[in-house]
Amino acid sequence: AVVSTQSTGDHSVSLMCRSLENVLLHKVRFRKLRNNLLKDTDDDVLVWDLVSRFLSKSEIVRFENEASLKSGVGRFRSWLRSTLNDGLTEKYLNQIVATDMNLLKNFYEEGSL
């Protein structure tokens, strides 16, 4: 599995993950369907599309091929826990924050940045 027991059993790590999830998922955009309707499902949330821009091809494949991860939000949550396990959370958060605002506007609703 992608998530190790190192992070899943610790209450403080779970609390940190939920806090980071809340920040990164705040006012995140949903995919628009062809008829311009929004479908409110986890797979239509664009946060995985943003995060995966900073990953290597092998890392993307790792999360996308994990059978237990059925949605973009699931892949995002697994990635977040993995960054904590690997000590890479700060690195990735710095990359996301340093991303061009025009690009970030594609992933987040107006007024969220």
C-alpha cells in the first residue's frame, strides 16, 4: 500500500494531514463536464491534477495504479501522507506556493488564493 503504518497510527499525524487537506482543498475547482454542469464527486476535484505536476512519472504511476485509490482526492490524500513519511512535505508545499498565480487559478476558485 502507498500509505505506511508509520503515519496512519499516529493521532498527531492524522490531525496534521486533515489540517493540510483542509488548506489545500479549500475552494479547489471541480472539473466542468461537457454540458458545463459541475459534478460533485471526489474524482472531479482538480487537486490531484495540481499535485501531480510536481511528481516524477514513476511517482504518478505509483499513485494512479494503486488499486485502493479510486479518486483524485484519494490519490491526493495518499500522496500527502507519503510526503510526511518521506520528510518531503515542506519541499512540495514550497513548490505549490511558488507556482505561478495564473496557473494556480486553473485549480482554485476565485478569492481562494
